[in-house]
Amino acid sequence: MSFEIVVVGASTGGLKALQTLLSGLPAEFSLPVVIAQHRGNDSDSGLCEYLGKSSSLPVSEPDDKEPLLSGNVYLAARDYHLLIEGRSFALSTVSPVRFARPSIDVLFESAADAFGSQTIGVVLTGANTDGASGAAAIKSGGGMIVVQDPNSADCRDLPAAAIAQASADWILPLNQIAPHLIALSKLRTPAELLQQEVAETVICHGS
């Protein structure tokens, strides 16, 4: 088994958290990273450029039908749900989910459908629960969930909800998430994954 995609969800406090996460990923990080950050309809359209200053990987807002490429960071555009269909993106203007468009749940559920056990879901700070059901969908499909420790989050509601609903595999302080993703991206077999879990010093299930 090898992982093929990282999907990230964030809400209130997310921009600072995303800067920390992206700054920790090297230019040679091998997986695509797809982000749903809650944004208002009138939010600054320069968010990609803003996050790109903290990232060694290129950051962009994907167009409908655009192919999903390794080593890139993709950010859901304001007022659109971002979905993954096969190895390309789909944009949707269906109703907001839990008052959010883009919705973390929508992105996570589509990633679970497209990649199953090859999906890593990352849940960061947030003031509502959009993303918890999506994290559970990734877990049901055999994927892995990394959650920011609520004690290190600006808003603990979202990570706490994800821990409760999705039985998170790892609960980590924000500054440990990028190194953990780097390690997971290099795993290729179930045995390697088991060794990684045994070696973890901050493995969760409620810690």
C-alpha cells in the first residue's frame, strides 16, 4: 500500500495553521495536497499567493476537469465545492454544507470515493464541525486521519469533532503534522505502516 493523496480541511484559524503545515513540506514532497479552507464569498482572491509564500510546492486553485498532479498544492476556490473525480477535479455550486462552500466534508468524501485506503485526511483548526463526517468517510474507506491536537488549535471544535467521529489515527501538535506526512508519503507496504505506528511517540486515540 502507498498513499496517493493528502486532503486538508481548515476553518477558523486555518490560514496560520496552513502556513505552518505548508512551510514544513519540502519541494520534493511526492503527494498532491488538496485543501478546503472555509472562505467567505468576498474573501481575498489572492489567497494562493499568500499561502504560496510559505510553501516550497506550487499553490493554485484548480479549474474544473483539471488533472490532479503530484507535488502540487491545490486550494478550493471561494464559493465552490471542490471534488475529486478519478484523477481530476470537479467544481460544484450546489448548496453549502453546514453553511460552508467550499465544504471540507464534500472534498473528503470525494477523496475517499476516488482513492479509498490511499487517502490521508488532515483536520486542522475550525469553529464548526464541517469535516468530521468527511474524516469518518475516509476512515471507512480504509484511509488514515491526522488531526491537529485541539489544545494547539485556535478553535478546537472541528478537530474535537473529527476525533469523536472518525477515530483519528494520529492526534498531533500542529508543528508535527508536516514531518508526519513526509514519513507517511514514503511508506509503501502495510508492514512499513505498522512499524511507523509502533514507532510513533504521539499516537493518539484520545491522547
